[in-house]
Amino acid sequence: MTDANANDFRDKLRTALHVERWVDDVAAKAPFSDLDSLVMAAYDAATPLTPAEIDEAVAAHPRIGEKPAGATQSAALSRSEQSAPDADDEQLAAAIAQGNADYEARFGRVFLIRAAGRTRAEVLSELLRRLELDDQTELEIVGEQLRDIALLRIETLFSQGIVAGGAA
């Protein structure tokens, strides 16, 4: 794999999950023969994430319910993942904004959830449920959500063409 291909591969991994140790672990296993092999390596490397890695990854995510700014691949994916049929409901938007503020005051980080495939009402319901959890349980859920988001993003980012030196 050329340096340019390796850098592109690592950039795509970083877009999927912004954790340098995870990017290093997955990239070290390349080349992959197929997408399933890449997904399995990504899953293994993200199970579990440490508290510091969760903080590192969450720092790269926008607040749920806010339009991600910028033209980066990560922002485009976030916009797509957060699209929902009830995305224009102003009452839900206000409730999510209040929930985000409550969550940040409670846990000291932005609320993170795999939004793809969920309505805003479902996101709000889960946000309110998770506000009641203890710190350790919530931290474990955030790690699982980050991993789920990463795996979905890998399927999107690598579904076409070459997967780090192997055929996709």
C-alpha cells in the first residue's frame, strides 16, 4: 500500500472513530480481504474503549440535534445520520436542546447516540432515560454507541472500491 493510500485509509478510519489508538490498531491489521474483515477488526479494536478514548471521540462529535458545520466527511456523515422524519419539529428540537444541556451538566460531555435510523422522538426518549443512569453505566453506553457509529461509518466509507489493499 502506498503512503498516500495508507494516509487515506487512516483518515477514513479517523472519520469513523476519532481515537488514535483505535486507528493505529485497525490500520496495523491491513490489508483487509473484504469489508467484513475490516468491520470485525474495527469492532474488536473498539471493544471496549477507555474513558480517555471516549472523551477523545466525543470531542469530534456535534451535539445531537444541531446541524454539524463544515464540509468535512465527518460533518456530512453526521448530517446524514441525524436526518429524521421529525427533524423539523420545533418542540422536539427545544426538548432535545434542553436535554443536551441537562446531560452536559450531569455528565460533563455531549450526549452521544447512534442517531441513524432513529426519530428525534426516540432520541429524546433515550436521552431522558440515560440522564437517570449512574456514571459508569452511561460511560459504557457511550462507548458502545461510539463503536456502533464507527461500524456504520466504516460500511459507508469503505463500501466501494479497495479496502486498504484488499478488494471490497
